[in-house]
Amino acid sequence: MYTVVGPVHTKAKGYAFDVWTPEAGLRPGFPYLRVQDAHYARRAEIREYSDGGKAPALVCSTIDEFVSEIAAAVQGHA
């Protein structure tokens, strides 16, 4: 299976990205005060999945794509 990594978006306390895995479900991202910090952390997360031997990361560039990929993954296991 794979991990779905969402885009950086604004939250109440800053900028964040979310991650979804079949095992853990949706994991809300930590809010960063600077958008550059959120992008840096997202890239590090993506690298961790591709280099760390974990399930490959499916990287989404929009919220709609993120939601769609999660729905497809959930329906594939239902």
C-alpha cells in the first residue's frame, strides 16, 4: 500500500500538510508559522517515505486530489 501526502494549506495557526496511511488513517499536520517551513517539512516527509523503505508516497498537489486519492484507497479496501 502507499501513503498519501497532501498539499501545504492554511490552518488556524499557520501552514500545514496532512498525511493519510491505511494503518493510521488521517494524520493532521503540525502547523508551521512560515509557509517555507511547511514546504520543507513536507519534502522531508516525502523523502522519508521514498528513502526509508516504507510504502511509497503518493504526493498530491491539491486538496481535491488528496481527498480523491484517499477515497479511492478506502474503496479499494472495502
